[in-house]
Amino acid sequence: MVCSKLVKKPSKIGILGGCFNPPHKMHLNIALKLIKKGYLDKVIFVPAGNGYNKKGLINIKYRLDMLKIMTKKYPDLEVSNYEQEKSSYTYEVLDHFKKVYPDAEIYFICGADNLREMKTWKNYEYILNTYKLLVIKRGKKTTNSNKNVIFANISSSSISSTKIRKKLKKSQFSHLFLKNIDKFVLKYIQEKNLYKEEENMERKINKIKLFVNDNEKSRNVAKRLESDLIHYNFELVDEGYDLAISIGGDGSFLKMVNETNFNPNIYYVGINAGTLGFLQEIDIRDCPNFLKRLEENDYKIEEISIGEGVITTDQKKEEFNFLNEIVIRDAKFKVLDALIHVDRQLLENYHGDGILISSSTGSTAYNICYGGSIIDNTLNTLSITPIAPLNNKIYKSLTNSVIIPEYKTIFFTPNTKEQDLFLTIDGNNLEINNCLKIEVKLENRKIKCLKMNDSNFIKTVNNKLIGYN
């Protein structure tokens, strides 16, 4: 009698999606560590299809081959061609594998940055409530109370596929580079002469999501725009979009950027259905010209700095981002008494109604109401502007804006027994009790704003603030 060995079916399967352009050892190590530590029995790599428009993305057939080469000797790793013929939403990918493995528990493997952005995905609540999420920690601290979210206790190195492609393009194979990529994958890349072509300066935009202000004018503009975008063969989606368009005023643009977690991997543009609309690049009357230029790839990209802050109280630390400004006042709107340092160097002991810290982009917003300097938004600076400062023989406070370069940090420290503050961050108000200090700086990452090629900052200042023809 011949006895066949029983093969145990995997009960916990992880789905690891991504571009894998190219696949490298961080991808491999994450999968192997999750299996070794008992989080999973099997990991399936699912490379994004050719419909996923990302700069420098090579054909999926090459990425599938490289993944198969890299995972060949590991029986618990599998490569799927599910997206070879079409691009799918994340929830559709997970549903597919649940049908293939009905008796297994399906886990979605993602980074902490993906978790922070997940609320912008299509059917994200369905994903959170239906599947387990295995989150790989990286970057800023991330928390989530959902019982299906599991933070994997594994180390993860930071390897950039973009940097690997640049090295491949120049044939710069250092010792560190060779440690990050499988030698057989590298051989395949060289044989196929991959990543040698000049990459386009910017990717072609195909997938678009609209963020519409809740008023009749904005809704009417959105309705016409949707029809025109479809006419130009653009795809309107809720997830995996290349371009986010806000329709409304500047508040709509700020809300859109905040809701998408200041995503550096997409483009942003605004259509002004409000009043002044400094952030909204496109006037309603220019929509036909805007769509034509979008179709022809006739635009430029302007990178805008993101402000980052940390609020420290006697109980906790809280991080925040802003695009325009943070305004700091006393919680009871009494005279604000505070020490302001720049990189630990005392700037002043400030007394007045409040302090406004704005980015270059925000210099044309609330900042100008208090006589703050107007700064070109590509200069990447912070500006400290006083709000009704006291300046007499008792109190000496600066009455002008102070411009701070991007590599320095501003420290705000209350100088009174009562340390309760009232903050306004990009128009959102919050009270902070027992504040010990606030740190503000510019992040290394930037968002990409789409501009027409004839867009000009000085022209915009003239049109919006002066009104000369």
C-alpha cells in the first residue's frame, strides 16, 4: 500500500500588493519574516497591472518574471498574475483570493503609510471589517483601534525602488546596491535591458477623483466636469487615482489635501467655484482649456512644502500637518506670553494677541491680513507673523514677519502658569490644555500641484490681490 504525504492547507494567507518595480530584498524579507514569526502560512505577491499609471512602471510581464525568480526557492511564497489583464481595487483583489481559498483567513499586508491613507480608498470600511490587516511599521507612529488591524512586530529596512532604478539606469552596482537586489533578478534585468529607457518627466494622467464642496454652484460645476472628463476618456475613480481635483474655494482644496493625507504620490489641482481662490488654479471659465491641456499632457508640476508640527502637553504628544498655517492664541483670548526659539536660539519673548506660523503657500492666506510677507510658494520657507503684538516700554515684541529657511525648526513655549491654548490649523480649531511646547518645521516630503504652463506667481498675486488688467 502506498501512503501519500498529507500536505497541510494554508490557513492564514497574506496578500502583498505593489508595483515591485523592480522587486527587491525588502519585499522578500517582509514576506519571509511574517511566515517565520507565525503571522502567516503563505504570502502571495500581486504586482499592479499595466493600467496603474506610475512614473517608470515597466510591463507587468517583466515584473512577474522577476518576482518568480526571487521567490523560486521558497515554497510558501507565490506570485499571482491576477492583475495582468486588468487593474482592480484592493477590495476586489482580496475578494478574489477569498474565493480561491474559501477555508483560509485572508490578510492584507500593508505599510503604516497605506493604513493612514486607507480612508481615501474605495470600500475601505468593507476592507477593514472583512479582512485582517497586517501592518508593517515605518515612518511616523501610527495607531488604529480596529480589531482587524494587527501591527506586525518585524523589522523593515527602507529600500527605495526608485533609487534602485536610477542605479540600474547608470549601471552603478555598489556593494550596498547588490545587497538589496537578488543576483538572479539583476541578471534578468541586464539580459532584458530593463530600466535603460529614459523615463518620462511626468506620468500621463488617466485616473481622476473629484472632491466637491457641498454647495449648488460646486455641484453644478462637478456635474459638467464629470461629463467632459469622460468625453476626454479620463476615468473617474475613488481609489488609485493620479489626480485629485477640488471644486470650491481654498477651503475645499485644504480639505482635499488633508483627506488624502498630504499624499506625495498623486497630483493636486483646484477649480475655483468660491471667491478669491488662491490655491484653486483653474477658473471655471477656463475648464475647457484646462481639459484640453490635461489631455495633451500640457502642464507643469510645482512641488509644495508640507508643514509638520508636534504638540507636547503634560499628557501626550500629538502630530499634525498643515499646508497654509497654524495660528496660536491663548485659550481665553488673553494676552499671549510665549518664548519663541529657532533651533534652540531665542528669537523673542512675545506678548500679543497671537502668533501665526505660515508656509510659503500660506503666506497669501490669513498671513497677509496681519501684514505678513508674501512669499513665492516654491521657496519652501516658514514665516512667523505677530498678531497685534505689544510693543512699549514694558513689553518688546517684534512687529514684522520673520522668515525661516526650510531646514530650521520653530519652538513655541508658553511662558505663563496657565498653558491652555486655542489653535487654528488650516481653518480647523482645537483647544490644547496644559501645553508645554509646540514644534513646527517643514517636512522633507512635498505635494505635487498641477499648474498650467503659463501659470505665474507674480501674475497670480496681481490678479487676486490688486486686480490690474
